[in-house]
Amino acid sequence: MSKGVFFIIAAAVLWGTTGTAQFFAPEGASPMTVGAFRLLVGGTGLLLLAVFSGSFKGGAPWNRLHVLLGGLAVAAYQVTFFTGVKLTGVAVGTIVAIGSAPVSAGILGYFILHEKIRMRWYVSSALAILGCALLALSGGGDIQISLPGIICAFGAGFSYALYALLTKLLIKDHNGTAAVGLIFFLGAVLLSPILFVSETGWIMSWQGAAVAVHLGLITTTASYILFAKGLRTVSVSATATLSLVEPLTATILGIFLVGEKINFMVGMGITCLFLGIAILIIKSRA
């Protein structure tokens, strides 16, 4: 396995702990405020790390449009994802958002970065999306469909893919830590008004603070440093598919920590995800 693939998978594993962390958040912690605090803590951590490590030294002038669009993509992901989940349910909202990201990334990478889309990407993406679908549909008959919710979830998948593309463009001329820190801090600034109009008292408890620190420093600061390192050698399309390790991790944690039951569809979903990811890993090693 190449280092780039390892970094992307490691980042996705850390992202996969997000849902479990939110499960242990205090009562009254809404998804929107949790997401805003995550960006605030994580974005600040990334920016400070970049500043004190000297990551901003040297390099070409910053492309302000790429930085601005990257910040908007990070902030938009939080809003569109949580809105999609609220309108159309956790299962459908999550699968549409996560499952559509590889498709959006492949298209953006093809037209903007001129990355070649090979048959392995089609096969691995199809298997990974099928795996996510099986995991999402394994919960039973409480699924509801909302067209606005579906559109928002697709927006979340596109936002993630756009962020990956813009980060890859920026790290051609700049340090990855500096690029990610700048984008995420800008995203935190753009999303911060939510904290002034929502209930945020839960953050003052030890449990709430622990959740915010974990989501900010572990699932954002640490994970996106790994993600930026991986993007240097892994294509945008492959990156989005490898990132589907996130729902795989979330499912495993749900079974062993939260106590969710595994059934045949869950087992098949995990198997499909493993196969889809393995195809890209084998390609990388070749």
C-alpha cells in the first residue's frame, strides 16, 4: 500500500468516529452546532499548526479564489449534510451524500485536472456505493424520501468533492498543512454565525467539551493533515472512493460501542466496501 493511500484511509478512519462522538454528546447538542464547533476547534487548530510549523513560508502567491471556494465548500458541507439528513432521514441523507462524492470527484477530476478515469475506478466506486446503500437500507422501514433533502445531500457530496479538488490544486504550490488550515479556518468563520443564534450551553459541560475537542482536533485537525498528505500522490477520484472507509468505520463502531445489531445486509455492505477499497489499494501497489 502506498503512503498516499495509507494517509487517506487513516483520515477516513478518524472521520468515521464522528457519528459515535456525536452519539455521546450532551442532550441539547444539535447537529448544526456540533458541526460549527467542530470547524471552529479544528480549523483553529489547523491554522495554528500551520503558522507555528512555518508552513506558510515560501511558495507562490495564494490563489484567493481557490481558498475562498474551498472555505465555502467546507462550510457548505456542514449545512447541506445536516439539512439533508433532517429532511430525508439519516439513512437516505447519509448514503446520498457519501455515495455521490466519488461520482462528483471523478467528474471534477476529469474535467478540471484532466485525470484519467479507468475501469478500476468505476468498479470500485460501484462496489463502495452499493456497500453504503446496503448499510443505509439495513435499518428497516423507517426510510422517508424528500426531494429537497435528496438535493441537499447531493450538495454535500459535491461540496466534499469540490474541497478535495481545490485542496489538490493549492498543494501544488503550497504546504498541505497551510492550505488545509487556511481553508478550514475560513470555513469556520463562515459558519460561526450559527453559534450566535443557537443553543450552545452544552459545550460548557465536561462531556460537551470532550466531544468538541475530539471532533475538532482528532476528526478535523489530525485527519485533514493526513488527508492533505495523501492528496499529493492519490487522484481526486480515487481519494473520494477511499474515503468511503468512513461509513465502514462508523458501522463497526456502531456495532461494538453503541450496541447496534448486525444483520445480513450490514455484513454484505461491509464486504462490498472492503472489496471496493481493496481494488484501489491493489491498483496503487501495482
